[in-house]
Amino acid sequence: MSDVRALLKAKRQEARISHRYASYNANGQLRCLACGTVIKHASAWEGHLGSKVHRSSVAQKREEEEAKSRSIAGLAGSQRTLDKHHVDADDIPAKRRRLDQEMNAPSPPTVVSEPSRILAEEGIGDVESEYRQFQLEVLAVSDADEKYEGATVVAEPELFVDPDPLSGSPEAPTSREKKLDDDQRRVEEREMILDRLLDEERAQEDADMRVNLMKKRLEAIKTKRRK
């Protein structure tokens, strides 16, 4: 008799249902966790899964699980937000100290040009300061041109005659040699004149360019004054 019971128990264990909603009690009775229905035979489990009662219970249970998941996610998000606010609140004293240090730090010295410094000290308005700046630049250009003209040196070429290697005294040039020397001197003088003209032309072009630029600035200043 005990052998028969053991065989029956072993057969029931072989036929146990493995499913997320399948559960067995201490007596080996099959029960559905979704709807609480007791299933008498394991062979009836598949039919129970297709029943309307089971499907409705599973749908309701799934909605409850999703709502619980959303609630847990919302709580986690709220906790992260609170943690962030807490960290930000802890950083406020450090940020405030850093801001105070930056505000109290000495500002670096400002390098300004001499004309701009003069205008700032005299307290002249924007339009007037631009006009004064223009005048100072015109004077600077005039001074530069005068310095360039004063630095130009013109020297007449001189003919150097090698002394006689025997007597040590200059040898009297012949008419042919004198003509060649005169031609060479004229060529050198012409080249010097051309070089000087080219230098003066470049300087004049540069000065004209700066004057035109300053005229445009002066017109802009006059336009601002009229407004």
C-alpha cells in the first residue's frame, strides 16, 4: 500500500505545473494566484488560462503592477530631486564665498593710449571725444611727415680718382675717361633721384590714405553732432 502511495505522489510531482500564476499548497493542490481558483487536475490548467475569469484577473493584476511601478518610479524621481536640492543648498555657502572673493578681487590695470587717457581725464562726451581723437591723430600724422622730410639727406656724388701707383699723385684724366666719368655720375644721380621720388611717393600715398580715413571719421562725427 505504501508503494502505491509513493508511486502516486511521484506521478503528481512529475505533472506539476510551472507557471508564474501556478501555486501548490501543502497537500499538493494546484491553485491560480491571479484569480484564486483551485484547479483539480493539472491537465485542466491550460483550459483555465483561456477562461474569461482568469484573463480578467490577469489584466487587473497587470494594471495594479504597472501602477505600483509608476508610483515607485515617481518616488525615486522625487527623491533624486530632493537630493539634488539638498546638494545645491549645501553648495550655496561655497558659491557665495567664491562670488564674494571675485567681487572683492582687485581688477587688473587697464592699458589705454595717451589720447584716450587725456580725453577720459577731461570728461569729454562721446562725440566730442571722437573729434578730439581725430585732431590728435592728424597732429601725429603731421609730426611723422615732418620727421620723415627732416630725415631725408641729399648729397652730391663726388668723383674719386685713384692715385698713380708710381708717383702717388692723382693722374690727370683723359677726355675719354672724363666723359665716361661724367656719364656714370649722371646715371648715379638719376638713380638717386628716382629712388628718392619712389620713397616720397610711397610716403605720400600712405599719408593720403590716412587723411582719407580721418576725413571719413570726421564726417561720421559731424553726422553724430547733427543728430
